[in-house]
Amino acid sequence: MTNPNDIQNTTNLKNSSTCFNKPIVGKKTDIQNPELWDFPMDYPMSIIGHEGEHESLLNEIKLILGTQFPDFDLESIQVKPSKTGRFYSARVNLHLTNAEQVNELYASLDDAKTVKMVL
């Protein structure tokens, strides 16, 4: 089973520069320990948006996932508000076949203006 903490910056793509105090190898969105991943795999993730970005977040996530995963059912994205209603998270379950998919996905989410963090 893959350890989701293996990916650099799973708790905060935009602000973290190290994972578990180890230096970054490659880009900050690259998998740091590829030997721990077992492809192909189903990979659940939550994408949390910035405050007030509910509709924009969903649109941007659909654009990213639709481009990178053409067979992904965009209607399966579950969007939920936080307890306070200030933030929204989008939950998805992706089928990943290789490490490059993961690196590209996290790089795209890191570049997304509406994404605050990815878990």
C-alpha cells in the first residue's frame, strides 16, 4: 500500500519546502520515494480550495483532471464545505498507473490558483 505522506508537500503544496526534514530531490511536487508506490493503484485525495473559491475550485479541478485523466468521471467529484463553511474540499478517487502521473498531477495542482492544499 502506498503511503500518501510519501509525496512531497501533501499537506501544503504551496508553502512547504521539505518533507519530514529531508531535502527535496527534484521538483517540490515529485514523489520522493518511488519504491514505496505500488502501481497501478486507486488513490483517494482531497483538494482544499482557498476561501470563497467554491465554483472556481470545482471548475479548475475538472479542467486538470479532465486533461490528465480523460477516462475519469468528472461527475464523481464530491465537494463539501468545511465545518465553518469558509472552505470547500473536493474529494476524488483516481486510478494511477505510474509515478509520472502523480508528479504531473501534483505540479498542476500546485500551479492552480484556487487550490490551497492537497491531502
